[in-house]
Amino acid sequence: MQTQGPTVISVPARELANVAVPGSVFEIGILRGSTISPELRVAIELIAAIDSNHSVSSSVRCIARPEIFTHGASLDWLMTQIEGVTDHIALSDGTALKLIPGLRNHLFTYGLQSHRRFIDFKKLTRRAPELLGQFHSQINSFHRVSIDGLAFEPAPWLLNRHEFSVSEPVWFHDLYLNPHSLENSAELMLGWGTLDTPSFEAFSKIRYVPLTDCAARDEQFQHIVAELIATTYFEPGVCLLMRLPLATSDLTERMRLALGGIRGAHRSIPQTRANNVFFTSGDLGDDVLSELAPRLSLLLHHSFDHWRHPKSVYEASEEIAVFLDRQWTRVSDAAKKLLTEAFGQSPQFILSARSLDVDGFPE
Amino acid sequence: MSDATQNSGLPKLTIDIGPLFEDQWTGIPVFTRRLVQALLRDGSLDLEFAFRMTKIPRESVVGALRCGSGVLLRSEFERGAGKSYPLIDPYATLLFPSVKECFNATRREASTVHDVSTLVMAENHVPENVDHHMRNLARELASDDVVFCVSEASRAALTVAYPSIAQKARLLMQYVDWPAEFETLERNLSPPVLGRYAAVVGTIEPRKNLALLLRALALPEIRDSDIRFVVIGKTGWKVEQFMAGLTPQEREHIVFSGFVTEFMKYRLLRHAEFLVYPSIYEGFGIPALEAMSLGKPVLCAMTSSLPEVVGDAGIYFDPLSASEFAAAFAEISDAGRLAELSSKARVGSNAFGWARMAKPVVDWVKGIA
């Protein structure tokens, strides 16, 4: 599923706070040259990079607030400004889902690794489920809603990166968890200093878990992570790498967030410095992942933006497991197809044991 | 004879008057007052009033309407009078002039949607407000026999989000009703000493888009004009930074009146050159109609409900474009253009009246599609 013709995009209003918008419709280049979230930057680069084969050109325009053009004169005015446009890609951070009447609307969610945004999105789809049901397709996601007992799932399509290089150095920290004091744990880990890159040759298997803010606050997922940590302590030939959540730039805070999630699982973890369990300060680049790939096993939380990495990295990995929110009792065929295409292999799916409680009602 | 008509012979309607319990009536309380007064004047329904599922005596409501405040109504209820009030009839036809406090309380219910800004622009609201409006909205709408929307824009936005309710969404548009004595009082007072100014009316909050005025101040059309902006309304939410950041020069050009009485608002509008309405989103936009009723055209954002209310009595601009705003400002500042639009303003406002507001409710109660 792709766009049919000339396309406009819309972005969340909060992203425009530091953008000097000249009017309601403007060129995507203005966003590129402004301070926007890194996640949005990746998403718009992906959209802008769709070549002429796929209809969207690099001169994509952006609508600042499509929701204000509701009907009649205001909607006519907008249509005059974007004459000839057939498709609208709504980039959503979970706070709103914006449809433009008369265009083919496509949804691209990003940034749901933030727990707050994820909850916002869950609330939104619970409170106004018919909104999601009206999107023609969704990019990189497989969101579903239930309307009158029927499942609606806009057709997913994949738009992923072809390469991912890391611009900032990634540091590795030996794990240490004092369940009585996260501050003490983080302090010790930081005090031990950083490893440039551990010697991976010694390990026959490498597990990689890119933690997100949402994943760190997901009790069910943390049970699995804590179990992995405890097991890995006793497997000297195995290495466990956990990317710290990117929620803030404060490394100590990120450590506390990750450790807090692990502690919350109430699994006994040896209270000693691990030599084979590490936090990484940032994403591992394709070069590192590709090198590790034959021995690499990935555990991805549903909030992780899988499209950050190219297919080649996933394809070469030994195994991939995806932890899903228990919105449904089974994984949809469309979700399986999308992720299989993204990974070049069929992932294993793990459904959360408990559903999320929104507005006092579990799903 | 059915239960609905057994007393007066007229079909009965119970109106939830919760919004009238507010001390200061602006926005939804004023809408509720106008609705009640329109239906009383129409006279084709037997009206009852309710709050939290108990009947409120008619004389208490009429007293509050006379005062223009809910202070006495609320204190009477809270002092304990409410304990003796009877419950509403579960078979009543019940109308909520705003969101419902409960649903499926009676056999036949309708609620009123003023706007869906908490859904489409949640970032402009505090989370508690979003939760308050949105938590039960889907269930409220599902339990409604009819959903009244205060404008075509609100109906369009609502039915984009909830297409399944499109068949039962009807319009309920309000009107302007300045008290008759305002004109006499005004005639006996000197004009306010403010020089030439354009009025901006509304609670100061991000959606009102006052930042556009600041951006436009740098442009010659605004900077070199002798017309100032007088912002009429209380300071709302999420604008602390905006207000604190105003420079002395900006405060020269933009004057803030704070909350004013209805009469002061009338006066300030009456002496303004025109109304500026830069809001990025409105459910209806009653200040535009209020200004038009006094012959004042509107320099108006091209957004949501504003074109349907203002019609040809305004000059429109892209609400995110300072240069478009400045160009529109220059156009409306021209004396000839202003006079031409002023005559259209009064005509436009006459299209909205009490009978137009009462009719959809009467039709609903009587079962007219």
C-alpha cells in the first residue's frame, strides 16, 4: 500500500513549537531546518526519501494544523492551497489522529516509546475508535481497534531505513542492581567507568534488548527482561546488552528508569557487578549489529520503532522476538506480514499476560 | 394521554442546567441561559429543570436568569434545599446543554457538543480537562437520541471522529441578546479613552492564537497603524510564559482588560473599529456574532466555524500567517471597506435569533426529524 499521488504530511502541533511556520501550508524543508524531535526527523526523512516510484517526492508539503479546516469555506480554502494533492500522511505522536476529509489518509505513528505518549494513544483509540478505522493505511505499525465487536486495522505498509549509522559514541556500562537503592546502583555503575566496546569474541550468543521508556514501565515486559538478566549472570558464554531508554539526556536518570523497571519485576538478581550484562548508552549502529548478527538474538518491545534499523541487520540475526501489548488474543496476519517483511524472517511473538487499563476499563 | 403531555398538554422537556450553577456566566453558561430563554419564549414545550438528576424549582431558575449569575442557585442547592427536591422522571426527555454528567438516566436524552478541541488539539488543554471531556464521550454519544452541535464545524469535526452518529447529529446555533438597557446606559456615558482600537474577545489561552498578533507587530501594516488591540477576557491556561514575555513596547500595542462584565464588553465592542478573531479553532465563535450585532465587522481567521458565523461580514486570513494577517488588517482598516463590511455585519447577525435556536430542540421533543 502506498500513496496514490501528490502527498502532504501533517505533524503533531507540539513539534511546531520551535518552528517558524510561515503559514498553514509550508515546505517540508522548513521542518528539516528546525528544532524537532529526533524521532520525527527520522520519520520525515523516510517519507521525503520515497522516490518518484512511490509517488511522494522530496518537495512534500506540510500542513500545520489540518484539524482546523473542518468543512465548507475553511476546507475549500485548504484544498485550494494544496490543489492536486490526493494523499495525506498524518504523523502522530499519540496525542491526536488527524484526518483530512476528501484525501486518502495514512497514519504514521512515532515516538510511542514514550510511556505517556503510548497511554495517550491508547486513550485516543479507546475514546474515539472510529478515527483509526478511517485511515486508508498505516506506515510501519499494526494498530487495531474494535468497533461494535469488529476489528479494524488500516492496511500496514513498511517504510524503513536503508542504513543506520550512529553519530555519537556508544558507551557500555556493567550492570549492577542494588534493589534497595537505584541511586546507589547508578552511582556505582557510573563510577566504574565506561567500556568503549566489550570484547564480544568471548560470547557465543548475544542478546540485545533496546529498552524504551514505555518498555521500562511495562511490568509484564520487565518480568521477561529480569528473567533474562538473572539467567545470563549464570551463562558466561552469553552476553546481554540493554540499550538504555532514550527518554532523557540525563544518563543517571535513564539508568534509574531502566533499573526501576527491572527491580519492579521482583526477580532475584545477583547483587554483584556483571561481566556479561551491559547497558548501552545509545543505539548500536548497523556496523556493530551486523558484526554480531550471526550470534544475535533480539527482544523488541512493541514500542520500539523497528523501522530505525534496515532489514539487513534483522535478516542476519539469529532470532527475533517481539513483545506485544495484549490488545488482542492473537496477532493479526497483517502484523505478521509487516514484521516479517521488516525483519526478513518471521519473528516470535510474545503476548503480554495482562491488558492495559485505560479509563478504568481493561481492554 | 402519554406521560410526556399529561399536565400542561404540551410536550415536556427537562433541561439539565448544571452550567448555570457557575458564578460568572461566560461561554457554556451563557449558551445555556440563551437556550432556556429561547425555549421559554417559544412556549411550545412544558419545561422542567434539573441538576444532578433532581428537579430544580422553576422560580429558582428564573431568578438566576434575572441575576445573570448562578451564585444564588448554587448556594440554595448546597445549603440543603436540594435534599428535598424530587428526582427527575426516568421517562423524561432530557437535554444537556453541554457534556453529560450521567447517561442512560432517562428514556430519551440529548447532549450538546460545543467543540472537539480536547480531541483534536489536546496539547492546548491540561490533561485533566482532556480526561474530563473525553473519558466518556463515546458512551455519551451512544446513549443520545440526538446529539446537538453548536455549528456545522463542530458537527463536521465530531462526525469525522464518530461517523456512526452522523444521522443523529443536529445543529443548535445560538444568538446574541444584549439586555435592552445596555443601549440606554451606554448613551449616557462618555466613550472609553482608548484611542482607535480593535477588540479581541475571549479567555486568553493558546487556542486563541494571540501569538500571531505579536508576530505581526513587527510588520509595517500593524506597527505603523494607530489602531491598538484591546484584549477582553480573563487569563486562562497555558499562557503564563506568553503573558510574562510581553515587552513594554508590545504592551503599548496590546492592552489587556482582564475579565469584564457583559456591559463593559458591550461598551468596548461598541467603540471598537472592528473585532479581531485570530483563534486557531472555534466551536462557534460567539464574540464574532456579538461584534456583528453592534455593526462591527470581523478580521477573522480562516478556521473551523468562523466562516459560517461571520459570512461576508469579515476579512479572512490564514491563522498561522502573520503576513496574511497584516494584509487583511490593512484592508479592513480602510474606511470605505470598513463601512461596507459594517452594514453586512448587522444583516449577518440577524440570521441568528432565539427562534432559530429553539426550533431544533422543539422539533426533537415533538419527534420531527
